[in-house]
Amino acid sequence: MLGLHFFMPAHLVPLVEVVLGPHTDPAVADGVCAFMRGCGSVPVLVRKDKPGFLANRLQHALAREAFALIDEGVASPEDVDAAVRFGFGFRYLAAGPVMQRDHAGLDVHCAAAATMYPSLAANHTPAHVLADRVAQGKLGMKTGEGFYQWTPETRQAERDRYDRLLRHGLALIADELPPIDRT
């Protein structure tokens, strides 16, 4: 038994998680990974089935800190988005967090971690700024309001912008994606 976990929008985001069960034959997983590469996807092997698998766990760790910083009044939602998109998130197109540490030096990041880790959010429940909006029915685009206001026109414009940027990102990394096997 194994699972495939795609990311939205699945026709643009190349990652697919190949999630092993406790008794999955590694050869079967290797075959599924090869098949997914042949489809043009970038498979990652998730060797243990944990809630959120791999990518969503990483994404939620970032979100937990982002919303905690908003709750504390450290930054606005807009500034949090800008910090990710135009700062370290921009670099993630070229290298993930592990490769980034090798680029900058493990000693630098180890020292920074020793300073920052004790102050990072360790919430066991969603941040107030998130839970309060959900309780108010402010669920984002689908209800017309979340952290941002959405009309049908701004929602469509944002979806178009988002898809356009994802397509440009794909073009930038096209030579690093597996070729599609059309046989």
C-alpha cells in the first residue's frame, strides 16, 4: 500500500509525494517514483506516514510562525507574505532549505538557530488571527473575505496572476524537471 499526494494546482505544481505504508515494498515505491518522473512530476519519497506527510508539515511549520507573528503584532499579513515571496521564498526556487544552509554555511545557520529556536512559536492550537476569522466565517476567497477582501473580479484576477507566476516559475526550472515519457 502506498499513497500519492499531489499539490494544487496539480497541473502546475510538479511535486508529488509518494507515501509508504509500514509494509510497503521499497521496489514498488521506486517503480511508482519512476512512473511519476515519466509523467513529468517530481516525486519525493515519504518513508513514514505522518499527518501532513512531508511538504504540508513544512508548510504548516512556516504558517504557525507566520500567524504567531501576526498575532503578536510583529508584522501585518501583507508584510509576512512579502517577506516570504520576495525574501527566502524567492530563493527556494533555486534551492531548498537544506541546500540553502550549505550555500550560506552550516555554522552560520547553527548559530542563528541557537538564537532563534527558543523564541519560535510552539503553539498547539491555531493562532487567534486565523481561528477568529474561521469562527467569523471569513474563509478567504470562497467567502469573499479572509485576510484580504475578494470580489468575483479580484478573485479571478488573483487566480490568473497566481497561475501566470507558477507557469513562469515552471519555465525557469524546466531544465531541472524530468522529461515526460510519451511512450
